Amino acid sequence: MLLRSAWLGGLWCCVYLVRPVLDSQGYFPHHGLSVMNWMVAIGLLMGCLILALGVWQRVFSWQSRASLLLLILILLSASYFGLQPWWKLQMMLLHALSLLGVLWFLSAPRRVL
């Protein structure tokens, strides 16, 4: 649960706190994207670690909604870097990741998978 909280909390902070502050100061498209790229990379690493731990502990289930949302979040986080030249599409993807993170949190509030 700690990894999930760090992943989603960092993502939400970057999207809804850091980006507007950097945008208001005029730093966002050029300098702020590196912050977003690092957060998505760290989140992708945390998601893969959660998945590996779930498979190792044999709690991963293909029928579970939380497990499928985790797979979707990992896939979208990996596809974020494919949209490198188009930063506005990357921001739309980050908002989708934030929404799916809320759904993931609400589908399994006391357990991750």
C-alpha cells in the first residue's frame, strides 16, 4: 500500500500542484517536463514492483478489477514516453492516469490487488 500511495500521491502532486505553479511562472513546457518525466518513470517502476510482488505472493488475479487497473496504469505509464514530442498529449495522458488511479484506489481501498 505504501508503493501505491507514493505512486499516486506523487502523480497527483505533479499534475495538480507542480504543473500549475511552473506554468504560472513560465517554466512549464521547457523545464517542467523533466519533473513529469521523472515522476512517471518512478511511478512505472513502482507499478512494476507492485505487480512483481503480487505475482510472487500469488495474490494477482486476472478477474480482479484492481489487478486489471494496475495493468492498465502500467501500460499507460509506459506509453507516456512514446508521446515524447507532444507534451499536450502527455498531459492528457497524465490526467487519465490520475483518474484511473482514483478508480484503482476506490476499487480496493484496503488492499492493492
